[in-house]
Amino acid sequence: MSFMMIAEQVLPGEPEDVFPFFSDAFNLEQITPPWLRFRVLTPGPMAVGEGTLIDYRLALHGVPLWWNTRITGWDPPHRFSDEQISGPYRIWKHLHTFERLDGGRTLARDRVEYRIRGGRALQALAQRVLVERDLRAIFAYRRRRLAEIFPG
């Protein structure tokens, strides 16, 4: 059973202005809620592109987790994608797109497709009780932080 979440935000600046912030894996620490205790473990500086492997550490509901992703698509300044290689989900595919809007603005969109570990009943319960709520809170925090980082 797969689930999907989409988050969108209009940011000031052209995709060429916005993309570099999102393509720097270390900036994830700035836009991830403190309660996740998120850290990039891969040493920097890091040249990100298709095939790049990135290791992270976080704590989800107090449980320490390690997460490894691979950049699976790279098309600056329009899009990039990453997939979990190992981590808390059975499947995690994250597509980041940056669409040019009128007035020098960019629509930044995150599309996450994920599958929770466990049997069908456990997946449905975890989605309803934890995962969907957590993801909404994470993207709400991200929205607030991005509004601070990209004022206007």
C-alpha cells in the first residue's frame, strides 16, 4: 500500500535563484523541524548530482534512525529526485520541482511517494495515526522556514 503527499509553495525568485538552496543537502538541516534532530552525516563539501549518496541521522518519536538516499534524477534548475536506499520506509521517492511563474516567482513542489513497513493493516494504522500527521507537520515547518529564508 503506497501513499503520497504533495506540498507546494510559491517563492520569490526565478528557479535559477531558488534551486541552489534546495540542491545543497546541508540546507535540509535548516528546514527540518528541530524535534527530528536531523543531521547530514555525509562529509562536505558535497557535489550533488545524479548518483550522489547522502547519509542522514534523525530521531523519529525519540527513536534514532539512519537514512541513506541516492539522487536518482538531476535537471537543474527544474527538478531533482531522491530515493531512500535504506531507512525507516519500505519505499521513499521524493521529487522536487521548480516551476517558473510570472513576476519572477517559483512554484516549489515536493511530491513524496512512500510505503510504510509492515503488513497492510499496520501500514493503514501507521499512516492514519502517525505518518501522515508527521509529514504534514514537517512540511508545515518547512513552509514557515522557507518563508523566512526567501522573504517577499
